[in-house]
Amino acid sequence: MLFSIISLLQTAGTTVDPQAVQQQQQAANKVAEEGVPMLTIMMKGGFVMGLLALCLLIAIYFIVERFIYLNNRAKIDYNLVSSIRDNLKENRYDSAYQLCSRTNTAQGQMMATGLNLLGANLREIESAMETRANIELSAMEGNLSYLSLIARTAPMLGFVGTIWGVINIFYTVAQVGGLEIGAIADGLYIKLVTSFSGLLVGIIAFVGYQMFMRRIDKFAERLQEQSLQLMELLTKANH
């Protein structure tokens, strides 16, 4: 719509110059052959592009950081319950506790909490294990709030850059008192790239956030299953 209005204003009351049309066609063919220099255009996006670049770097950092953390912490060792069962059968309670405490995962720390209270009321043990599991899950979600913030903020930053560019273009038109479609289009497409960049950064952060949240939700379900299995063992041990 905006380009249509500009074109109508620019062509109103003017005659078509065949030579100018030929030059425009040659320029269009050159662009089609060489492609759009996106990196060059993005570098001309102004201060908003700097903010978006910073958002992208922060998003990538937290995506990598959460990926490493979850790979180390959100693991389920299905043999751990069997090892605990074997130790409890032989009354090696300390060995079962040491085995879990040395396992540097959310599962291991949750089970170590339960084994450390062995002999206490089962409700107290279950409550302590649930608290420990919630602490571990909260730690996994800790830095994901930054990804969520970037996913919401980056598109808005891109839109701000575009609107600011359009304001500058029409301010220039008002001051000059003329309409140069080449100059206007040059400024406009550079500013529109901020919207593109903002959406791209927002999509990267949003996809990363959703993937990690889905992984944490699945891990929470499996952690609950492991907790129930341990409670069954502790119930038998208390009897």
C-alpha cells in the first residue's frame, strides 16, 4: 500500500522517459543476477540492528547454555532404582545414599534426599523429594525467561526501527518539497529489514524456548515415575 501511494505521487504529472526506463530495467536485471546483498543492507539498519544483534547473541548464548545444562542434569538412569533396591535388600543404606549423592543429576539428588530421610515418616520423605524435584526443575527453567523475553521483544524492536525509518523518510520529503522514488525506496527497504531481522531473532528465541520447555516437561513426568518407584522401595524398607 505504501509503495503504491508513493508510486502514484511520483508518477503523477510526469512523462515517461524511455531512456530512464531502460536504465531501470538494466539495474533490475543486475540485481536479479547478483542477488540481494542482505549483509550490506542489514549493516545499514541503524542502531536498532545493533540492539537486534545483541538480542541474537544473548539468545544463542542461553540456547547453548541451557542445552549443555540439560544434557548434564536432565538424565534418567533407569538402572539407578535397581541398584538402590539391591543395596536396600542387603541393608547397605549408606551405600545406596552415597550412590545417589554421587550421581550429579536431578534424579540422583532427588533420590539422595529421600534416602537421607530413610526411617522418617513416609509423607515427610515424599514431601522432601517433591521439594527437591521442584528445585531441580526450577533451576532447569531458570534462564529460559530470557529467551521468552527476547522472543517477545525482538519483533517489536524491528517494528520500531521500521516506523522510525518511515518517519525519517516522510520528514525528508516534507523538508525537500519533492518526491524522489529512488531515495525513498532506498531508505524504506533498509528500514524494513529491521522488521525482518526482529522476526528472525524472535523466531529463534521462541523455538529454543519451546523446545527446552517441552524437554523439561517430559523429564518432569519421568522424574515423577522414578520418585514413585523409590517410594515403593522405601515403603517396603520401613516395614
